[in-house]
Amino acid sequence: MKGLVIKNTGSWYTVLTDDDQLLDCKVKGNFRIKGIRSTNPIAVGDHVVVGEGNWITEIEDRRNYIIRKSINLSKQSHILAANVDQALLVVTVVKPETSTTFIDRFLASAEAYRVPVVIIFNKTDLLTDEELHYQQMMINLYETIGYECRAISATTGLGVEELQPLLEGKITLLSGNSGVGKSTLINQLVPTANQRVADISDAHQTGIHTTTFSEMIPLSPHYSVLTPHSSFLIDTPGIKGFGTFDMEREELTSYFKEIFEFSKQCRFSDCTHTHEPGCAVLKAVEDHYIAQSRYQSYLSMLEDKDENKYREAY
């Protein structure tokens, strides 16, 4: 029978079958997805075939996925979710501070797999006037590039209700650093979810992981077979870093929208935008048409490829 993977605990997968059953399934130890060397060959959002004994025997083609370098196994990847309509990237200016490098790496990965992203600036209620000004500058930067941004407080509920229309009829990946308030936001959006919320570590100002596995949460009270009007949130464990995986050097430019636009004016078609004469991207950075932070993120991803940190997929 066929079904949808709605939960992954590492060794077990909960599958919602086409006839509305919830099955706990396992996968063969030698199961591999062609072309991806991954710590989790099956991800939440995958459409699968379940055979006798509740063994997953086949995975259907994915239309997209969000993937990153595995933290523990640097030569492998970790798939956050598959077959999503969009991603909400939750970021914070303080407690903890989300780096622009993290944001840009996530956005580049989403661009690579054609996943639209809305950036959610959480914990607005905690910000000083100076921090609010910095947050607005960040919002202006990313909106100018072409990304929708929202400023909210999951704790007070400020701006949360306005997110509901974005989620209707879509499968949405919710992601971000540990401690940015994803679980609190889910509790606001889906009161029945009962997500556990942990405090921020005072010592390190970093989040304590409250989600240890990925799960697809229905915005309606009960799971049901996907229809064109189904609305789901995919909650994922908080991530501290976002190492990009399986991106070709020559493709990287196209994953930064504004850099790609200026690159069309470069003198050389194979310009790396690092030193070449007649580089329109370098000129745009110098003239502040491209933000220095975005350019530095681009360079850091080029260095990833130069250092050959990540083995090519097979």
C-alpha cells in the first residue's frame, strides 16, 4: 500500500496510508536513495510504498527537498523534509542571534530545490529600539532581494494570526536555529500540537533542543489523507549550522538572486566574482547594490567547495 511519511524518529517511520491508517514502519538497513548519500534515506514528506510486515519497500520520486550537511558525518547529508510547498525560516536578532551566514545558506539551499521561503523574525517583543532598527534593516535587505518577511512574537501572539493565511492548503517546513521559538510558534498556530518548550540557556544564549525528530503536524485537529486543501507544518529539530551539500561551484551564483542578476553583466561567462577584471558583482558590492553580508556568505560557500569538505553524491 502507499502512504505519506509524517514522522521520523531515526529508526521508525510513521506512515499515513491512503486509507487513513497510521502505521509504524521500518526500512531495510541497505535501503539507499539513488544519488543521495544521506543519514536519513527517507524523510518526512516522502511518499512511500509499504509492504508485508510494515517494511518500506519503495520511495516515490521527490519534487523537491531541503538538504544540509550532516553535523556528525561531514561527508554525508541530512534531508530536513521532502515534497514541501514552502519553508518558514524562523530567525531572531537576540537570544539567540541568528547569523546572516546561516540565513543565506538556508536560502541558497532552498533556491537550489525551488522551495519558496518566508523569513519569520521572532521575539520582536524582546528588542530594544536599537535592535528593532537592526531587525528592520535586515527585513529591508531580504525584502529588497525578493523574500517575504514577517516580524512576530510567538510568546505574545503579535503577528502570529497573520501567518495563518500563508499556511492554508500547503505543506510548510518550519526551520531555524535552536532556541528561536519554533515550538512556541507551533503552539500558537496549532494549539493541539502540545509542543514542548525549553528555556534558553543563560550561560550560552543558545537553544536547548526540544524537538528530537521531524514530524508533520496537521493544522486541523486530525491527520487525514492529503487533499489539495490539506495544511501541514513540518517541525524539525533546531539546527546550529547549515552546511550546504551537493552544490556545484558554477551553479552557486544562481542561488543568490541579486548576485545572479548582476553576474549577467560580467565580462567573463565563467566569472567567480572573486578577482576577475570586469566583474559586475564586485562592482555592485563596492557600490552597495549587493550587501556585504550576502557577498561574504557567497564567498564562504565557495570556500566549502574549494576545501572539498563534502563528498559528491552518488
